[in-house]
Amino acid sequence: MVRVENIQKHFGSLKVLKGIDLDIQEKEIVVIIGPSGSGKSTLLRCINFLEMPDKGKVFINQHEVKTNNHDINGLRARVGMVFQHFHLFPHMTVLENVMEGPVQVKKIAKNKARKAAAELLEKVGLSDKADEYPEMLSGGQKQRVAIARSLAMEPEVILFDEPTSALDPELVGEVIDVIDDLAREGMTMAIVTHEIWFARKVAHKVIVMDEGKIIEQGPPEQVFDNPTHPRTQQFLKQVFNE
């Protein structure tokens, strides 16, 4: 579903990604972990061309994404993105936030988009919040709206950039429950997270990044229970001792 080849990205003299190769199969859940500053979020943003890679190729469903506006806009309709900080439109109701993309980008009729948005809000447990504004919601509720908004575009894959890290601890579970439901339904996902227990629960494959490179990858039981790279061992020891 997603393949990246030799993705490189630098900001000035800082090399953030140093030649990343990654495959994500259809219906596969890939969880990306690693210390802060290792390039995890930048990798997701390069896959979606929110950051323009300096070198390398991105393929979605075996088709290379060209760096022209038409190709990139088409990509973003097929590859959803859920951010750490929600990015909801404050002047729109919850329902309007969810239906905005299909109406504006896919040119779907408003009545059809409204019905689909209402069904998605029911799916994420927020039917009763449809007419409220984002400022009236908790962080967990805002993130669930953001997930519904991404689903409204009917993406082939969703990228999650630390979707729970901005939430109070008691709100993390409600967002993870929604992601867990998507996993059971077969949605292809790449998830950057610090929630190791969640990674162990949902991941088909775990990617460990450090200093702009993938240093280890494999099924969760191998990476978490028997890591081979010394840096992975050190990182997990720090995480489990927190």
C-alpha cells in the first residue's frame, strides 16, 4: 500500500532522515517508535508530502507520487493524516468539520456529506456533539473528531502522528479504542506513538528509528521482548523504567 525508497530530509545542516526504506502492506498496522528527534514525525510528513523530501521516492498502491500539485493533492485525499494537535476549524461545528473535506475537495453534495459525517460521528461515539464547537470538547473528543474527519475522505491509509501525546492520561483510552476499532476493520495505518503497550497490542510490525535511520524492525514480540540493536535495548529500558 505504501513504499518509500531512500527518503532523505534535512533542515539546513541538520539531516533528519538519512535514507529511509519502508514498506506498509494493505491492512497492515506499522507502529513507529524511537527517541524524540529520531525523525519519526518527519517521516510521516514526507510520506504525505507535508514536508517535501530532499531525495527519494514515495509509492502509494504501486504508483509513484510525483511532486506536482495535482499528484500531491490526489495523494492527500487517499492518505489521511491525524495530528498530535487536532487542527480542527474553530468556527465550524463538529459536524461541519467532518463534512468539510468531502464537500470542498471531493465535491460531494452537502446533504450526502452531512449524512456520511453523522454516521462517522456515531462510529467514534460523538453523535451527541455534532452541533457543538471544538472549544466545547475535551482533548480526547477533539481527537476523535479529527479521526472522523480523516475517515470522511475514505482514505486508503491513515498516518497517525502521536495521536495521544497531547491528551491527559485519562483521555488516552477513548482515542486508542477508536484506533483499535479501525485496526479490527482492516484499515491500513502507520502510527507514531510513545504508548508502548498500545504498540504491542495493535502492531503487525514495529519500526524503531534513531538519528534519522531505521535501526530495527520486526513483529512486536521480537522488537519488545528480544531486541537486537543496542540502541533499541537502551531506549526500551528507559521507557519501561519511566
